[in-house]
Amino acid sequence: MKEEIDMEKYVCVVCGWVYDEAVEGVKFEDQPADYVCPICGVGKDQFEKM
């Protein structure tokens, strides 16, 4: 039996790009501190949980 893992989505408040943990395969909180939005380049602090 496969264990279900809750996957979240986070939206960049600057450009609206959505970080989907299920698609990316990595929890947002596990991304390095220097992670940036691939569209507009802002840091993790500019993302909000959906």
C-alpha cells in the first residue's frame, strides 16, 4: 500500500507562477534558501501557500 503524502501549492505573489509540490517532486520547504521563482526571479519569501 502506497503512503499518501500531502502536497501543497505555493503561488509567487509577484508574477502568479504556481509551485506545485506534486509536479516538482520536492516539498517547497525543502528547497534551498536561495531558491528563486523560475519566471521572475524573486526569492522564497515572495511565495504564499494556496
